[in-house]
Amino acid sequence: MLFCPCALLNLVYIGIFIGSLLIFALIFLVIILKQIISKEKNKRLATSSQQCIGIFHPYCNAGGGGERVLWCAIRALQNTYEGTRFILYTGDKEASPKQILSKCRNNFNIEIDANRLEFIFLNQRKWVEAEKYPFFTLLGQSLGSMILGFEALLKFQPDIYIDTMGYAFTYPIFKYIGKARVSSYTHYPTISTDMLRRVANRTLTYNNRSHVARNPFLTWAKLSYYRLFASFYGIVGRCAETVMVNSSWTENHINSIWNIPLKTHRVYPPCEVSHLKEIQHVPSSDGNIYILSVGQYRPEKDHPLILQSLYELRTLLERDEELWERIRLIFVGSCRNDEDLERVQNLRDFSRHLALDEHVEFKVNASYQELIQCYQKSLIGIHAMWNEHFGISVVELMAAGLIMIANRSGGPRMDIIETSEGSQTGYLADSAEDYARCLETILYNSREQNDKIRNAARASVDRFSEVEFEKNFLRVVGPMFD
């Protein structure tokens, strides 16, 4: 059967025609939205000259380190700018403002003036959920954030827009359509050169599945997609007037992709170090030795590696059964959704598979007071995330007086933990075996050796305090209020 070249040409023309229609429809929609938004903003400005700050944080009730940044930032702004109106865009519709602020107080010990903070609840948060995009997840979530951004802008048009979660694809919407000044606090780049490198090297990770890593063509296709996405990510990121990043690692990646180093400022996230430094270690009455992991139950936190490390430790302590019987591991973390709860159950099953269930305890959405009790009785802190962008929990564990073991990468390696003899503040590890050896070392260290590391660690964390964060945050965003 012969294929007519004219038919192929007609298909091309039809494709061009349909594509042109879609482009014109999108442009027309943007123009209409811009007119609606401008009209609403002008109406507000006509009735009030009060400056309005919109803060974009769709998961404000999640209870993680990113939320501590949010609430400390809001507290600092409220204390500094008296006559300013503050709006918080969030998708946490299942909780009331009172419940959200109560959780903020219980989890972080942060008080917010409820009378000076308005909540705008967004209905389209589903479009930024990863499970909605089994393929092209980064692109899907980024385009989904634009839908969420348009909803936020239609509901309220701020004078200054501050994104505290890293949804860079919302920046051009607020800058060019909403006519707002844009600032961002980026915890973790949506895509990094490390991700590109791992795909290029065909390294198997939670976001680079085996069928892709083992297939040269799929690796080439994914790498091309990542590079194209990185280009768009750089374009939208450059729409921000000021950029804050939380660590040296994040700063390096943002500078390599966004390429606006003069607008980029390193502002370490707030850690509650002053109160935690006052905690005194109280040995458990049951005689057990506690190892504590603090972090949200997310795949990148690599909780399975911690369980594998404990399994390897049992092998190292096989000649000291009495010591092994005293070892206990506590996981403390929050769950954002049913997927996270399922992840906790999988970890429980994995611990049983490794015959560690009697040595492991899981605490889900624990209160602040419960966390303090865990700090008091624990000797060792452990954190396994590869390329952790900063590591708030790492700092707080050190401030609380725990001997810290973290992954030899990202923020813990570049900003937080010093391993040089004479100034050691903790330990760094790569593999389960490496973590186990560090655990063994700490367990067999003399009390004087551990106290020396503990005291050096506590002395090093003041640069990560809430006071330092608020001072540096206000220094960066201050010019936008002029």
C-alpha cells in the first residue's frame, strides 16, 4: 500500500493549524486573566494604600523544616512591618487557621499573631502532587504549580510575593501578570546538576528507575528531558528579584542553573538551637542506648538505609550481645498524606524482615514535647539523606547534645559537620557499613571523647539560630519594602 505524500503534508498543515490555535487560545486566556487581575488589584489600591505581602506555601501544615522557615519568616515580618497586611496561600483546606497556628506553636514553639495573618485556601493543590504524574513528574508538577499560582493570584493580588517552597514556575505569573515584586526562599532546586550527572552515569536511585538506568536510549531521552527542563527552570527562576538559598550546596546548584549570583543570598534556615542547647542528657531508666532519627517520612530521607545500618551494627557487635540488646532506634517524623503513612508501614515491615522490630520504634506526627523527651534520652543522632540540601534536623540534634552521624554529601558535609581531628563536631558516612562503623566507634568511645565532640558541636550551631535567620532574612527582603 502506497502512502501519499500529499496526505502527510496535509497532516503537517493540520498539526500546525491546531498548534497555532492552542497558542493563540493560551495567549488570549493570559490577556483576559491579566485584565481581570489588574482590575482587582487597582480596585484594592483605590480603597487602601496598605502594603500587602503574599506568602506562597501550599503545605504550611506539614510540620517539616521548610515550615519552620515559613513561620519564622512570618514572625520576623510581623515584628518588623507593623502596618502591613500578610496573606498566606495554602492548600491545607482540611485544617482551620486556628488549628494550623496551634500546630505551629506545638511543633516549633513559634507564636504568630493570628490577627495579622489571613489565610487563602487553594483548591487546586492536587496539581502539584507527584502521584498525579507517573511520567514526566518534574514537568507535570511545575506546570501544576502554575495552575495553583493562577488560582492564588486570582484570589488575591499582593504587592510583594514571597515563595517559601521553591515553586519557581509561579514567579513569572506574579511578576508579569500580577505586577508584584518576587522573592524566593529555595530549600532544594527542582532539578540539579547532581541529578543530571546521576542520570548520565546511569546510577540507580529512587528517582531514576532501573529500567531507565539500564537502557541507553531511555537514559539519553531522560537526560535530554532533564536538560530542557533545566533551561526552563533557569528562565523562570531569573524572574525573582531576590533569591535566598539555605546552604552552600543549594547555592552552587541555583547559581549554575539560574545564573544570577548577585541576586542570590545564602540564608541558613532557622534552627531552635538556644533552647535545645540547654537540654541535659538523661540516661533512660531502662538502661537502653537510644539512636534518634528525625525527619519527614519521605523517600529521599532514606530511612531504609538507617535500618540497614542497624542491621550491620548487629553484625559488628556479635561478640558483645549484651551491648546489642541495649540498642534502640527511634524514628520521629511527620506524614503529609496516605502515601507517607504507607511508607511508614513499609518501614515497619522492613524492620521485621531484618529481625530488628524489637529494637526499632516509629513515632508519627509526634508533639514537640515528645520530641524533646527523645532528645533527652538519646545518645546518637542519625540522618541518611543523600545530598540533603541543608539539614535542620542535623543541626538540632547536635544542639540537643547528640553525637551526629549524617550522609557525606550536601549541607551536612559542606556547612554543618566538621570531621577534622581536634575540631570534630560529628561523623559523616556513605554506606550502611560506614554508618555502622561510626555507630560502633561512638558506642566504644570514652565518655571524655564523646563529650569533646558534643561540646564542639553545640558551640558550632549558633550560626544557625532563629535569631540569625531572622536577621539575614530581613536583610535580604528589606529593600523590597522600600
